[in-house]
Amino acid sequence: MPITREPYAGARTISSRLHSYFTHKREEALCRDAECRLASVPDAGTVEAVIDAAFWTSLRREEGYSPRISLAFLAPHETRNALLFERPLALDPGALARVALAVEKPGIHLGVWHAGEEICVWGITRVIPVLCFVVEVAAPGLLVVKHYRGEESRKFANVAVLEGDQIKLVEQRPTGRPEPPPLLKSLLGFDNPASGPRSAITMVQLALSMSSHGHGALLLVVPAGSETWRESIVQPVPYAASPPFGEIACLNQPSDGPIEPHAWQEALASAVDSVSGLTAVDGAVVLNSRYEVLGFGGRIARRRGWPRIEEVLLTEPIEGAEPVVVHPQQLGGTRHSAAAQFVHDQRDGVALVASQDGRFTIFEWSADDDKVRAHRIESLLL
């Protein structure tokens, strides 16, 4: 006799909004390129069923293990090199939890599609089409709805984050607000790095890597060719680089010939992890705008003659979240306060802070507000 369970209320609450979102995104993409190959859009009922199954799967434990799975809505003919099950699996938390260990690594998805009037899991795939509806189990009770953007970046575009009864819809292109920093624009999907420089992809990868090592991290990005940043760092820098370390910079330089995207991705991932590892050391990593590492382990100090920062404008790219003025100490520990002070004193610099508890903040100077803006973006990095 099948086990009955209460429907996950969050799934029904958000299903129609998500169906509308993916329908609109598909229409936009077809207007730009009528020939592009896009994923099918699930109806609201299917969206609800997939999210419900993912939520209850996340709360199960299989041999002491909390499942981490990614469910992608696509038909077998919409992918390639997939593993097809002879007998499709029911979209059931028990069945999903049992197969979870086989698909826990990033980039592996369980393919979900209709089988008559039922929705089933037909197999495992790494290749999904642009705008494919994906629900990822990030932790028990924590789901992320996202889609593939079809670019060199491996970061998907996050659409919504569901944690228990809390639902966060990622804000679409804001109106009437200052231009967001490039990293935030890329994470929100406002630009298309595939058609331009790879710098936005690089910053996204750096943010993801900093967030993943779990030790807390502070990265300062300063203008290339300027030494003014030294006025805000205790000298000498404990681990100064001479000459600057430029592995990432080399990868972002124009090449003489075509570069195979996968090879570039692998090289970038390796270089980014090297720089990200430096951020685990106590102190700040200083990176210039050419992506050259100038040093790490730096201790931030208030610039001589400049006042101590007393307030920042906190924002979060979530629908309904309004900017609020707070004291820097309300954002977190000493890294946040130091980063806010650095950007206050070095207004052409940017600071990225990853907390051990998973929070991630971008600090930048806002001339429109005449104060430091702190953008909380951990919802975009899940």
C-alpha cells in the first residue's frame, strides 16, 4: 500500500509563478534567435510535483546519508550520451533517495519526463538544453530552482530558493536602481558573458570557489596600475607576490586562435581554485582588475585621515527585499567590517566576503547613495 504524505505547501505556492517565468524566458530567447534549441517548459502541475518530490526526498536519510540530487525536466531525445533506465523510476522520495549516491556530484541530473499520465525518472544525464527547468536539493529542506544559461560559465541561473516555508524569488532586472556590479549582473543573468569578455565568468567562478572551501574568505579587487590600495593595508603585506601572479590574467587574454571551451573551463577552474585557496589564509587577498594576485594575508587598516565607517546600505536581489541602512557589524564578523571600511576608503575597489556560515557579500561604493553598498548574494551561489 503506497505511503501517503502531506503535499509540500511551498511547491503549490510557487508553481504558477515558475511556469510563467520559464514561459516568458522561452519567448524572450526565441525572439532573439528563432532557431535556438530550448528545453520544454513544464506546466504548473509538473513544476509542483517535481518540487514536492525533491523536498520530501531532501528530508529522508538513506543509510545515514542526506540525499543531494538534481532533477531536470527534459525528454530523453533532448539530451545525448544519457544513461536510460530499462524501467523508469517513480517520482517518489524513497526511489529518489536510493539512487541519490549515484548522482550526487555537480553537473549530474536525474531526467524527469511524462510517461502517460505519470511523471517518472527516465535516467541520468550530464547534458541539458538551455532554459531547462532544474530543481536541486542543496541540503535537508533546502531547494534551489535554476536553469542552464548555455554559456561557458558552469554556473546556472538561480530562479528561486525554497527553505521550508520560506520562499525567495530571485529578483529580475531591477528598475529605478543603480547599476549592479558586474559579478552580480552575471549571477542574475542580466548580461551574457558568452558573447563578450570572460571576466564575468571568472568572477563568478572565484565567488563559487571562495564560498565552497568553508573557511571564510576576503578578496579585494583594486584597479590595475594603482598603488593607492596600499594606504588601506598594513605594510608590508605578509605574502606579497613579486612579480604579480598572473595565471588567471593569462587565461583572460585574447588568444591567437580558437580555444576549445571545455579546455578553457578546466584551465580556469584550476587557476581559480589556486587563488581561492589563498583566501582561506587569515587576511585579505589583493587582486587587481587584470586578475593578477598582488599578495595575500593582508590586514586592512583605516586609511589615514578618513573617518570610521558607521553605516552601509544592505541589499539582497530577492523580490520584495528593500535596501536597508545598517551598521557594518550587523553584517557579520571582522571580515565584513574590514571590507566595508576598505571600500569606503578605496572607492574604486570592490570587496568580496564569504562567511563560514555560507553568507556571501559584495561591497562596492555607490556614488548615487554616497555610501557603501553591501549586496548579499548567497541565494545566487547555491
